[in-house]
Amino acid sequence: MKAFVADLYKNVSVMDSGARGATTTFVENGQGDLLIAWENEAINTVKEYPDQYEIITPSISILAEPSVAVVDENARKDGAEKASEEYLKYLYSDKAQRLIGEYGYRPSNKKILSEFSGKFDLNVNLCTIDDFGGWDAAYETFFADGGIFDEIYTN
């Protein structure tokens, strides 16, 4: 697997700092033959440019679930404790989960996700950060100085 990823990086013409920049470089600037992107970036690109791109979903991928939290000190300071807590609850409501799906993000609610089977590949094997030993272990293995990313990207 390491050799495959190293070979892949040898073909990278532009290494953008984030997904949005990579999509812009590929779609709007026409650089590159392939875009490896977040699922929502791919879905929105195909929606915005019908018949110009296709989504190829790998058989295995990583489920990225950004953390969401109320920062008590900031919420108290801004007088937004109640609104912050209500917003956090709303994110996991059926209504919000359907909006999330409509905008190309994978709902965390499995029942609602199944309603979007035409948009999301429900057969992809999704691993999580726990499969890599958690955040601390994954960072140390892959991204710390001298980690696997350094080995792959510098060769």
C-alpha cells in the first residue's frame, strides 16, 4: 500500500493545501487528470458540471467525522449557551440530517443515509480513525516528522 501511495504522489502536479483548493485547481483551472476529493466535493462538482466528470468510489475509504462541540467559555462570554446547545442538538435531528444529505454530505443517521442511496455509495467499506489506533497514534505514524507521509512525499 505504501508503494502504491508513493507512486500516486509521483504523479501529483499540484499539491493544494485543502480540498476546496484542489477542486478549484482541477475543475476551474483544468490542471490534472484526476481529483482525489472529499465525497461532498465530488458530488457537488458532478452536480455543477453535469456530463463532464464522473465519480469513481473506491471500495474502501475513511469516514471523516469532524468534531462538533459547544465551547462553554466562548458560549458564556457571548451569551450564546442556549443557542449553541440547541444548534448542536439540531445537527442530529432528522430535518438537519436530510439537509446535510441534500447538500452532498453523508448523514450520520443510517436510516436517513439510506434515503440518499442514489447520491452516496452505500457499499463502500468505511474505516474510522479508530482503525488506525486513534488520533494520537495515527498522527505519530503518518504525519509526525519522519512519519509515513514524509517517507512517501519526499521520495
